Amino acid sequence: MALKIKLQRGGATHNPIYRVVVAEARGRRDGRFVEKLGTYIPKAKGQQIELTLNVERADYWTSVGAIPTDTTKALIKRARKEAPEAPEAPVAAETTA
């Protein structure tokens, strides 16, 4: 079963809301999916968040063999840039007794 990371459309006319999902490559655009990775709202207004994506799960699925479409590849790249960097753990000072 070949998997792809692709967009699944929802929302109203002229107001799309996309889910970023892992689905079978030959399946329909809005068909069944294996896992939902996040959402993308291209016309986000006010306090709506335009892109929410679980980058760790996207990395997992690409390591397993799922191929992202061109658009989702760009969204994953953007989510990596926007994600806050995890602060490094402070190095404990060694004490000699």
C-alpha cells in the first residue's frame, strides 16, 4: 500500500479548510485516511491559526515511506520554520568531591 501525505478539502464554498492527512496514494482526495497530521486554513482571519501541523509525525511517515505532495512538502517546510526551537537542556556542572 503506497501512502501519500496530502490535503483533504473541507469547509464552505470560497472558504476552504484543508486537513493534512496520510492516505493511500490511489484513494480519493476526500476519502479515507490513515492519520490526520494537522490543518491548513489559507484564508485565516483574525486569531485563526493558518497552519497547525505535527512535524514529528510527518517526519515519521516520510521515514516509513509516505511521499508528500508538492504542496504538503512546502507546508511541512513552513511548519518547521515556524515551530519554536526546543531549548537545549542545561549542562549540569560537574562537582568533584
